[in-house]
Amino acid sequence: MADRPHRRVPRRRRVLIAGNICGLLALPISGILAALAGPAAGLALDPAALVAAASSSGVTGVAYIPDDTLLASGYSDGVLRLWELATARVHGPVLRVGSGPVGGVAFNPTGSMVAAGDSDGTIGLWDPATGQQARPSLHAGSGVHGVAFSPDGKLLASAQANGAIELWYPATGQQARSPLQAGSAVNGVAFSPSGELLASAQADGTVRLWNLTTGQPSGSPLQAGSAVNGVAFSPNGSLVASAGADGTVRLWNLATGQPSGSPLQAGSAVNGVAFSPDGKLVAGAGADGTVRAWDPATGQPAGSPLRVDSAVNGVAFSPDGHQLAGADANGAVTLWNTEASWPASPGTNWTVLIASVVAIAVAAAAVALTTREILRARSSGRK
């Protein structure tokens, strides 16, 4: 019997088989490498929602109610709006603060009161559930650039253009003590998580810390190098961040009073700053229309800049950490979803690792079957 011609596996088929094997292995191996490196950090690039009023006024500041149901936004025409986050619709009536731009917005810790100050020195206090005044307006000694409630809700601080910080009892409307004299216009204030300290953002390029028991400065002013437009404490109280007119966000270690790492570069003046509730992100509102976020532990950017169409005047994280709001000069508030993009904790991603190992086992079985098919084809070709 004549010899049968040897049947070779066509070259094209061999190439496809090799390519398929590489493809089967590449994904699970890359998955293992990614899992061992830990989850990737970053902010979602697509906005989750947008709220915009029928007004040409810019948004000057934003704040979330503690139970994450409402968002408050202040405007340059002196009004305050409350938004229902579930529907992105206005909640209740539009609230009139005063005749000038709103300079600060804050909810108290229980969510039973929202405060807003404006450039004519008026501070309005409302019940967000009803939209009714919680008590008559307070009258500060000059324009208000920012407001903040203490962690226990018993004090309200106002940052003022005349260089004073006034402390109020919001329950009665009375001043808690003589104003703290900061020496230059105060652009923002923040209470430490313990309520023992107050930080003030100063037009003279400093961040000042105040002992609320004594009413005296706590340590020397922190030198930011340019006007400070906003200030925030980290959730554990170990860091204070400043928003700088020089285009930086600076972090200080409160235990030492020294800078924590190099200044974070934002590329344009930073109008506001906020920490995420878990302290793993610090975000800055940029005058160039971007919101940038960094990992405060490493100083590295977290994802790409988030962009809007005009200067961003303020930022705020939702209390559950799932959203970041940016207030822009065009009159809109953009809400970005951060829930799925920032890890709860660093380290090995065991779900990805196990899935990748299983995928490699499946790929190995496929390789074995394919090899057996090639050998069988060659064997039958020799017969």
C-alpha cells in the first residue's frame, strides 16, 4: 500500500492556536499581577447627576445633609437651594439669605438646621425639612465668607471679611464669646473632629489654629505662601488641608505643625478643599474648571481631573463617601460617583486573585486538549 502523505497542521491554524493559548493565559496572569498590586485608585470620570437651577447665578458653595438625602447650594445672587438627591429636584422653597453672594453653607450634625452666610453679613438658619426659618437671621460684623458647625452642633463659626471669626450658639442666636481676631480677611473655617480646634483660612497666606477652650491661637500660623481660600481637617484629625491661590493644596501634620509631604499641584488657584469621609482622598476645587483628587498618604493623584465648563468654587463629599459634588460658576452642581472607583482598603484583591488562578487552570486544560488534538492529527497523518 502506498504511503499516505504526512498531514501537517496548516500554519495558519497553528498560529491561531498559539494566539488563542496566549490570549487564554494573558488575562488571568495580568489579573494575578493586578490583584497582588492591590485595587486601582481613582475617581469615576462620568458625572452621576447634574443639578442646575433656572438662574444665571454661579454656585458659590455646596454641603450635604448628614443622612445623604439633601444637598444645599448657595448662589452669587444671595439665595440658597436644597436639592433632593434621589430626584435631583429642588426641595421646598428657594431660601433668601441676603442681598449679596452666599459665602458659605453648612448643615448641623443632626441635619435639623442649615446655615448660610452672605457678603452683607447676614447668616440665615433654616429647618431643611420645612424650609422655614429655624430662628431669626444672625448679623455678623462684616461679610461672611464661610460657616461651619462644631461636631456637637452647639457652636456655629463664621469667617468674616474684617478678619474676625465669630462664634455663635445657633440654638439661641447669641454670641458664644468675643470674636477671634485673625488679622486678615478670613476665607473659610473648619472645626477639628474633636471640636477642640478651629482652623481658619487667611487672606494673608496662613492657616491659623485656635484653641476653642481659651480662644487663643494654638501654635504658630501655618505658612501657605499665598492667600488661603479654604481649609479642612482630615476625619481622624491628624491633618489639615488648605486650598491655595497659588494653585496648591497643602497638608500639615497637626502633631508636629510641619508640612506633610510636598504641596499638591492643582495647576490653577484652588477655591475649596475637602476630605473624603474615610480620609483616603483630598479634593480641590480648581479655578480652571477642574476638580482634582489626591491620596493624602502618598501625595499621588487619584484618577484624572474631573472637568466642568467653568471655575469650580467649592467641593464636598457626601457623608457616605459615594459622591463628590462640585459647585461651578455657571450655576450648576455636578455630582460624581466615587463608590466603585476608590478602594475601601489597600492590599491584595483576593477575589480577582482566586478568579485568575481558576482561569489559568481552565486555560491549562485548554492547552492540554489542543496539544492532544495536534498530536492526534500528526499521528493520523503518518498512517
